[in-house]
Amino acid sequence: MSPPVGLPPVSSVCEPCGVYVIRPEVHADWHRRQDAKARRWDHIRDLVLRVFLARGYITTDEKTTVTDGDT
């Protein structure tokens, strides 16, 4: 089966997100940037949580855990 007219033969569907990808290298770069943003936001969230815990603004319970940024 040949690809539709006008689309390059390397186009495919991205397995993690399900979008139709025409340029895999560009789409892979998008995933890398999104992952980096998520890691930064996780770090900021953990920092705020640590500060709030240290200052006593919130108390520790089974739902309040500080991560090492790898989750």
C-alpha cells in the first residue's frame, strides 16, 4: 500500500501520542522539549512543596510526598 498522494513515504503515526507524523525528527524534538518542560515544572513543584513543608504551611501526610524529580 502506498502513502496518500503528496505525503512523504516516511510518514507514520507516533505510538506514544497517536498523532500522524510527517517529519519524525521534528516530532521527536517536540517530545524532548515537552519532557524537559515537565521535568522543570516537577522540580518547581517539589521546591515549593519543600518550602511549604519547612515553613509549616502544610503538614505531611500520606498524600504529601516530595519526589526526587524523576517521577
